Amino acid sequence: HILGKAYPDEKGSGNLDLVRREAGDVGIYHVWPAQHKIWFQRHRSVFGLMNPSWFSRAFWRQVLSDGASSSMPQVLHVTGITPLISVNTRAAWDHALEEAWAIKEDSILGRKLVV
């Protein structure tokens, strides 16, 4: 099954080395059921205040190249929310896209990268 292919241990624990932990809240999630409102605040969160160099182009080159020998296409999925949170998240988002496009345009790799 597909989960076993993506995560050989079927849990994804091998991907935990990509997780960076910092002190503080990642965000605050508010729910007001009576008003049918949901609000997720990340502006002054650890995520919003992150150092964009944590996710440099070199970081993304390594992450996106890890499956280079696979015949399966690599996929980088980003959202439009991330660059709106702060200038730091915008810089990290830019690094991901810049490196993905550079790899995608490199015909020497002979593989598919979907951006």
C-alpha cells in the first residue's frame, strides 16, 4: 500500500529528522461555535518568527534531492498562506520555490519534480 512506500516503517518516524523544534507556540487555534468562526493565529508564533535560513535553498536542495533516484515524481506542495504570515515565512517560502524551480529546470537529473 502507498503508506508503506512513503514511510517504510509505516509511521513516518524516519521523517522526524526534518522537524525543527523551538520553544513557543506554533500557533493558536480559536473556535467560536455559536458564531461559526474559526481563527488560526500564527503572526507572533514561533512559526511566524522563524529564521528563514532554517529553510535555505541548500536545505530544500537536500530535501528535494533525497528521492532523486526514484522513478516516482517528486512533489513540492506549498500554500498561499505561508508567505502572508511574516517576512520570515515569505523568505523561507521563496527559498523552497526558487530551489524547486531550479531543480525542475535541470534536465540532467532526468526525473520529474512537480511544483
